[in-house]
Amino acid sequence: MADWVWSNVVVALLLMGTGGVVFYARRSRMWTETFSDLWRRRRFAVLVIGFYVLVALLDSVAWVGGMDQGEDTVARYEAQSILDRLFAGSQERSYSAPFADVEFYGGAPLTHPGAHILGTDLIGRDVLYLSLKGARVALLIGGLTSLLAIPLALLFGISAGYFGGRIDDVVFFVMSTLASMPGLLLLIALIMVLGKSTVAVCFALAITGWVGFCRVVRGETFKLRELEYVSAARALGVSEFGIIVRHILPNLMHLVIITFVLMFSGLVLSEAILSWLGIGVDGSWGQMIDQARNELSRDPIVWWNIVSAGLALFGLILAVNFVGDALRDTLDPRTLRETE
Amino acid sequence: MTALLEVKGLTARFPGPGEGLPIVDGVDFHIDSGEVLALVGESGCGKSMTALSLMRLLPKPGRIASGRVRLGDEEVLSMSVNAMRRVRGHRMAMIFQEPMTSLNPVVRVGKQVMEAIRLHEDVSRSAARLRSLELFSEVGIPDPEARLDAYPHQLSGGLKQRVMIAMALSTRPELLIADEPTTALDVTIQAQIVRLLRDLQRDRGMSILLITHDLGVVNELSDRVAVMYAGRIVETGSRQDIFKRPRHPYTRGLLRSNPALAVPGERLPEIQGVVPSPVEWPQGCRFSTRCSEVFEPCRIDVPQTTNLGEGHRCDCHGVTSSTNSGDGA
Ligand SMILES: Nc1ncnc2c1ncn2[C@@H]1O[C@H](COP(=O)(O)OP(=O)(O)O)[C@@H](O)[C@H]1O
Ligand code: SF4
Ligand SMILES: [Mg+2]
């Protein structure tokens, strides 16, 4: 199947999944209270994140055709997302500043004078368009990596904490081994081995990122295992698997949510560092910043590229961190702070 | 009549010097069907560990070293893990001391009871809900319909304990093990729970192993009493035997220090000292470090069991079947 079909399928699944989660969370008082609290305290941050998500969705729903591409025959067979279609034809032949009528070098008139709110880049792409497109990449990096790292951490952390003994020894060994390697070097090595695709980068980030959460899960499971309701469940004849699924996992969910949110911003930043090293994901803000770096030395200075990408990145990270902090305050006043 | 539960020479050890510390050391007792046996003793005497051993739920690194536990016609200690899981909850159920933490905080209580029912019986969700409702009424939870949808933190301690009892009773166990069911509750609530347990036991004719250090509860509920000290049963007998004709110095000490029997204005005559930790257990009689009647052989030999007739037994060098020292202390 073509990439764009997958992208549409993922969007559909995500929307359905969100619907399902909302449906179930609504029945739980803890979650409804948490989210109404979040909405009250961090409305702006939630709305900002919502905007990024919306942009990413607009950039994810794509299909082929229906656009006049002029002479560009290749583009006619390429899928275009809604975002692409909104910005269709906003390409220039050269560099221009925000709101400019003429291009940066020769001063020749632009095709769309005054229409590039954030200017264009070296090869004439609209910077606003690129900045918006970065949202999808960022959410993909944060989301996919967490989707890989968190289940991994849960699996190993719960096994180690719940069963202890040999299993704990093995998990602990793996964790200490990973933790003893310099994270960035390991990351680079993994990307060298796995390749430079988005999925490979996410995979590498997941492998280097699950250890911290695994440690928290292990400790929490260890505590939960000793609680009386676990003994009570055992006394009722619930199997070990049943206890993990019914009693341990649900009581780790708040940690999962907080970790997801806090991990997310860290991952997006890590990708920016990787981009700077030239092994980032195509179309990310990190890559935009990296490319714009050289432009800073021009005279007069070309600042709009790097500032747009930087602000887009900064806005998302800040909003996510605000939300993460509020979530941590309401859901977990203790555990994660202790382990920091 | 054959007993419902028969425990013989049950020994549970935790890692320690030698073979390990015998936290439960050669415990013998039996419970007839429809009978309430109270297991009493100060905190740290091994009562909970005894109960958990019966369920084969001894916390790690403890292990059952020897002994036999027969329930009905099944040998509990040699059962397969899966068979044991069916026995738990189904034939033997247990309620714990801490109602506050005995329920999963993120699951509605009704759902927890329904899960307990559906664990052992193949019934539909709606049937299980109906049963939960009946159980809630049976254990005296007011407005049961609404309470089914409550989360644990919305219920008081007494109500939570009632939910725990409902859960334990959900599969009609033959034996209910109640480990300090009232200790964590307010005094007035304690009395209610005691009454509830008594009524339930009467209505259902089930056996109860009641673990407590509250002699008032023992007096109100039990048919027979086993007194435990430092991992051993030191005296067993009918409730009358224990309350009216206690023979073991430890039993007498417990009775004397019972607040219910105190003379107002006088200092409660407590047993001197504290329960020694298992590593400090003395040779011979383990009570010898605190006993007011201690004499020479006590510190050397473990006292043998003396049969005082009609199931009244006592392990003390100072007690023989002929002597009848000091009735009622
Ligand atoms: N992990 C352990 N290792 C060694 N001893 C233990 C362990 N857990 C409990 N014990 C001992 O078991 C005894 C507790 O017995 P328990 O059955 O809880 O007493 P209680 O009569 O108060 O219910 C204490 O003496 C304690 O020292
Ligand atoms: S055996 Fe000796 S020390 Fe132990 S209770 Fe009897 S009299 Fe006291
Ligand atoms: Mg106890």
C-alpha cells in the first residue's frame, strides 16, 4: 500500500482510538476530574496542543489528484495532504523575507507578493508551510517512540517488579547496561545500524528512552504487589496474569500518562539534536533549524527561517511541558519527583 | 465428627540462622464445620502468617517447611497451583485487616464484587450484578444499588469492610478466614461488623477462623479459642475453658490485660515486656523471658502438650492434668 493510504488509515485509527479512550475515561471519575482540572488550569496550553494536533491531522489526510500542478508531471501522481493543498502554488523561485514583494537577492518581483507571512527559504518554499508541516513530524516522533518505549518499559518493569528473582536480575542487568552507555552515542550507533527512516529513528529513540520509565514501573509494581488488595485478589483465587491486568496495570496508568507527556517533549528535542548531527528525520523542525543555521551568516541576516522553526518547536514543547506539569500535580504528587 | 479443616504440625520458615526462622512452628488445630475458632495473641505472634500458610499465600521469601492442612477431604499443601487457585475464594476465603487498602482504588466496588463472582462461576454480567446486589444487602450496606457504582474512596472504612466481606462471601466459601477484621475500624463500627459476622455465620452455617487480639470480639463470636505465642499454639480450648479456666500463664496475662475486664481507676496489669522478635526467641519455652511463673526446666526444654480434657490443651511446664492451680487467675 502507498504511504499516503497508511497515513489515512493511521489517522482514522487514531481518531477511533481517541473516541474509545474518551468513552471509557468518561466513566472513570479520576480521569474526568483530572481532565476538567487540566482544562481549568492549563486551558491555553491544551488549546495550543490541540492546534498542533489539528495541523498534523491536516497534514496526514492525503490523496492523489484533483490538483492542477502545471508543468510538474511528477506531482500529479503524488499524494497531497490537505495542508499541501491549502498551500498549493505558494512556491517561489527564490528567497524572500516575511511579507516581501520582491526576492531577497536580485530584488525581482515575487509570484505571490506579500503572501509569505514568514517568508520563504533558500529554495523558495514557504516557511509558514514548512513550519506547519513540522508539526506532523514532531508528533510522529514523540507519539511513535512513546508507543514503542512505554509498552516495553511496562512489560519489563512489571515483570521485574512483580515476579522478582531471576527475571528482576535480568531486567536490571539490561537496564544498567543501557544506562551505562552514553545515550547520544548509543543513539547514533543505533541509527547507523537501523537506517535513517522515521521509524528507525523512533525505534532508536525508544531503545535509549525506555530505561528511565522502566525503573519507575519496576519500583511502583514492587510497591503495588505488596498492597492488601493484591493479597485480597490472590486470596480470591485470581491468577498472576489476572492480578497484573486487573490490579497492577490500572494503578500504573497515571504514571503512563505523565511519562508519556513528559517524555514527549524530550523526544522532540532529541530529534532536533539528531538533526543537527545530520541524522534527523526529514521535514522536522530540527532539520529546518539545521539548514537555517548557515543562513545566519548572510548579510543582511536571514533570521525568519530559524526563528519560525524554533518558535514552532518551542511552542509545542512549552505547551506539552505545562500540561505535563499540571498532570503530574494532580495525578502524582510523589513518585516521579522522587525518581528524578 | 471429622473436622472441616485440620492443621497438623504446620511449620513456616523465613530465611534465617540454621534451617530458617520458624515463624509458624508446628501449629496444630482443627475447625469443625459451622464452628468459629478464634486465633488470639499479641501482634507479631505469627497469626497472619498461619492464616496465609493455610491459603498458601505466604509472602516471599517465607515457605511452608512441613505440616499437613486438610480441607474437607483434600490435602491443601500438596495441591497443584491451579487446583489451589480454585480452592481460594471458592472453598476458603479471606478478609484482611485494612479495609482501606484491600480494595482496588481505581475500580468501582460493584465491579470488583462481580469479578470475584465471575472468577469462580460462569454467570452472565447481569446475573453477577444481581448477586452483588443481594450480597450488598446481606452484609447490610445501605442503598446497595447506588453503592455498587461507588469507588472505594467514596465509602467509609466500615462500608469497605462490608464490601470485602461481601466479596469473600460471593462464592459461598465453607471457611472464612478473617484476619483482624475489626482492628482498623472505629469502636462502634467494630461492634456492627462483629454482629454482622455472627449473623452471617449463623445464617450460612460456615466456619470462621477469626484472627484477632481483641478478646471482646473473641468472647462474642467464637466457639473455641487457640492462643498463639511466638509461632506456637500455647493453649486451645472451648471459649469457656479459655475465659473461665485459663491455664497457660500467657493466656492469663492476656485476659488480665484485657481493657474490658479492667477495674476503673486501676492500672491495667499488662504482660511485662514485648513479644521478642523471632531471632531473639529463647530456647525452651518461648514465653520464659516474660513469664511470671518461670522455673528451671522452662529455659531448657520445650513444654509438652498437656491434655486437660474435652479438647482443652496447654503447653506449659507448670501445667499438668492433675494440678489445678488458681482457677480464673
Ligand atoms: N520477611 C520476613 N522475614 C522474617 N520474618 C518475618 C518476615 N515477615 C514477617 N516476619 C515475622 O513474622 C512475624 C509476624 O507474624 P504475623 O503473622 O504478621 O503476626 P500477627 O500475629 O501480628 O499477625 C513477626 O515476628 C515478623 O518478625
Ligand atoms: S513453660 Fe514455664 S515459662 Fe513457659 S509459660 Fe509455662 S511456666 Fe511460663
Ligand atoms: Mg497480623
